[in-house]
Amino acid sequence: MIIVFLIIFASSLLYFFLSDRVSNHISLLSIQGAILFFIAFINLIEIDTISLIVILMETLLVKAFFIPYFLNKLRRTNNLKRIAERDVPVFYSVLIMTAIIIISFFSTYSIQSVFIDIKIFTVALASTLGGIYFIIVHRNIFNHIVGFLIVENGVFLLSLAVGSEFPFLVSMAVLIDILIAVLIIGIFVNKVGNTFGSMSISSLNELKD
């Protein structure tokens, strides 16, 4: 069953590059959060109850609901609808993301370790690299937040891949980091939008000392 969720998660990485609607990107982050909830539940069912509940709350409440809700408020406040600023055409971005998934597959399956879940590790690596690439090819600040969250989802999967002893501590550290980062960046985005009327990072060239 877990392989089905991993395939859906990997497919969502491709759809990030196919769509230019901000609302779709937020919905995809919410879907990824729900998928992480089911993956964590299946993979960590044997750990202690409190740790399991906290991790499941992180994925379902924070990743699937709170962060998408916060991003939707940012979207409406700054009247964001479509992201048109791309440094790489959609077709090539999809090809590159596909190549990232394939390379991640062959790279991780060369690892021989009983302490690593190779299937989860493959998608974790693809998500981390895909999120970084997503940030690189977009000049919109809001999409940089989206790319940052894609990377964070990859880090969460990575914590699941390395064994049931580590996810709780790793996910808690990542959760605190991501909440603070998203809130700070959200305030920054609002300030940029109010000042320049645009979310493009080219607007930052107008800043002076």
C-alpha cells in the first residue's frame, strides 16, 4: 500500500511544473501533507503511541491544513493567481524533473543497508532535489516558499527512510524550523507585495542601502 502513496507523491512533483496556478500549487502541498500522513501511519505504527500521534498531527494538521491555509491567505492578500515567471519552459522542466526521479531511483537502489527504506529514500531524494530545482526556475517569491516546502517534505520522508528510531526528533526539529521560516517569509512576502505590487524577485533589485 505504501508504494501507491509514494507513486502519487512522486507524480505530484511533476504536476508542480505542469501547472502555473498558485491555487493548484497550494492544493498539491495539501495533498502531499495528506500522503505523508498515511505513509507515516503505515511506516511508524510500531513506535510509541505519543510519538506516533505527534508525527501524525504534524503531517495532517500542519502540512495538510495549517500551512496551505496560511498560503491561501497570502495568495488572496497579494492577489496571486498565476505564476508566469519561469526561467525554463514547462516542457523542459517536466523532463528535468522526470530525470531527477529516474536518477534518484538508480542512485538509491545502489545503496545496500538494512537501516534504510530504499523506496521512501528514493522519493525523499527526488522531492528534495525537485524542490531545489523548483526554486531555481521560478523568479516569484511565493513559489520560492512552495519550493522550500517541497524540500521540507523530502526531508520528512528522509527521516522516515532512515528507520523508526529517528523520525520523531527529526520531524520535530524540522517542524519548528518550517513554521518559523514560513511565518517570517510570509511577512516578507506581504511587505514586498505592498511595497512593489509584485512578487517577482526582480523587484528586489530596486532596494537600496
